[in-house]
Amino acid sequence: MATAAQGPLSLLWGWLWSERFWLPQNVSWADLEGPADGYGYPRGRHILSVFPLAAGIFFVRLLFERFIAKPCALHIGIEDSGPYQAQPNAILEKVFVSITKYPDKKRLEGLSKQLDWNVRKIQCWFRHRRNQDKPPTLTKFCESMWRFTFYLCIFCYGIRFLWSSPWFWDIRQCWHNYPFQPLSSGLYYYYIMELAFYWSLMFSQFTDIKRKDFLIMFVHHLVTIGLISFSYINNMVRAGTLIMCLHDVSDFLLEAAKLANYAKYQRLCDTLFVIFSAVFMVTRLGIYPFWILNTTLFESWEIIGPYASWWLLNGLLLTLQVLHVIWSYLIARIALKALIRGKVSKDDRSDVESSSEEEDVTTCTKSPCDSSSSNGANRVNGHMGGSYWAEE
């Protein structure tokens, strides 16, 4: 019975770790079990160490947000409170919960007659009620400050590590003597730390602020984890370190722009976002295709030749380049608007509506409102499409 049960399991295991798929011709897993400097050669079992490390990173994040990020936010004047609370109203609450959160003109006029309120006041109530379900700026600031800190630290570590690595200066070194390239301790820590961080991000999505692009970002983190794990197992880690560092260079700039936005340093926010946009374009549309893809597609073909996992990895990298082009187009539009209008658009995934919350509070609670002003009430801040205030 045990032998019969082990048969299908061993067949599945053999299929998952097929040498014909993972490794070039005439190379076996046994060849990579031999002695090597540093940490030997990359193996799939090394990735198991990522999970306790990801849990540790998540715990460090909680401490960081509580004892570092939050005091910083309070120091610069970000209040520890949510948006303005809508005044209790059973009729409007029933419409909001059971019918619609965005009433049309006809429904607004009906509610106006029923409550003896003007349309503008009802629009204000619905806007404030929607904002009640959105997270406070303090929470968003703490999340962004954590990501900014990690991205900046891992980028500095990556640059320091790569600066002394021969393949940083001669990218063809990524493929010389492949796959018999020993795994140094620095390279191991770099890879495992990046992978653990993205695992922690994927898990923390269920406890973080719920954004409109939750599913998109979940898939993004999943693909990133797949690429990092895949390149580690088949020992394409030299090219992988270049790709990770290239992506990290713009990530911390984006988080810095978000921090400035939450702190209401608008000029600094605009400047950082324009810098981020420029760095993003240079790295994702310039360096990535003409330096990274050139070596993974053409130089590796010349030196080691194609094999099964080579095709899959390059297919994923080409797909990533398509995403770079799409993101770059949308980011360029936002940066152009920032230059023309002098203000970067806000994040439509979780930010509070209305260009001035205080103005709405005064209008809705103290001053009479004309129905003729209802058109202005329908406007919200300019917004960024997709996930462009998030890690792409």
C-alpha cells in the first residue's frame, strides 16, 4: 500500500524537478551538489527559510510603524483621526447601505424634498459618509514609510553588493560557466531578503488598507515571488540581482512622493514624483530592455544556449517589459499634468474625496448651500489610474 501511494507522489515530484526543464543539457542536480565556495549552489530547499523570515519582517514592520513611523507622522502634524463623520440620519443611512453610495440627480431631489434639505447638503453627507469607510492619513503614512525604508535600505545594500561583483561591470559574466556559479553569502542574503519581503507584502495585504487594486497587486506580488524563486532555483541569480536592484531604485522614490503627499508638502511631492517618473522611464524603458533583456535573450543564447526554463524565464521578463510600457505611459501622463497644473494627482484607491474637507464641513454644517452649487460638489480631486501610487 505504501509503495503504491508513493508511486504517484514520486512521479509528481520528479516532474516538478525535471532536470530537462530546469537545467541546460548534460547538467544534473547531482552536479550542483558538489563543493563550492560560500553557500554552495542555489537549491529549491533554500527557499523554505523565507517563510520564518517573512514572519519576522512583518513583526519588525509592526514595531516600526508603532514606534517610529507614527511618532514621525504626529510630529509633522498628521492627525491621529479619521475623516469627518457624517451626522446621523436614518433615512440617508438606509439609502447609503441598501441602495446606492452615489445617488443620482433624481434621487437627490427626492431626498431633498423628504428631508427638507438642499441638494448640496445631501451631497456633502454622502461624501462624508463614504469617507468614513476610508482609512485615516496616519495609517497610510505609516504603511508608506515602512515600504520607503525597506526599499531604500535594500537598494543601498544591492548597490553596495553589486559594486564589487564582476557581472555588474561586465554583464556577460552572468553566463560564464553557468550554471556552476557559486552562491556567496552576500548574494544569498540579498535574494532571500527580497523574496521574504514580497511574501510579507502579499500576506499583509489582508490586514493593510483595502484598496481598489487589491487583486491586481496580489497577482503582482505573486508573479514577483514566482520570478525571484524561479531565477534562484535555476541559478540565474546574477541576472536576478541586476533586475531587483533596477526595480528598487524607483520604488523608494515613489514611496517618498506619497509620504510628502500625505504630509501635505505639495511642492516636494510634485518634485519627487517627477524625479520618480524620470527614473522609472530611464530604468524600465532604457536600461531594462537594452541591458537586461539584451543579456538574458541574446548574450545568454550565445554563451549557454536555450533550454526549457530559459524560454519561460525570458517570456516572463518580456511580459514584464510590456507592463513597463503601459505603466510608463500612464505615469508620464500624471507627471505631465503635475508640471502643467503644478499639482500631482491623488491616489484614487483610498484617499479622502473632496479637495477641501474643512470647506465641506463648514458648508454642510454651518452655511446654507445653494442647489446651484451641486455641480461643484460632484467634482473630486484628480486621481491616478490603477496602482501607480503602489509598488508596481
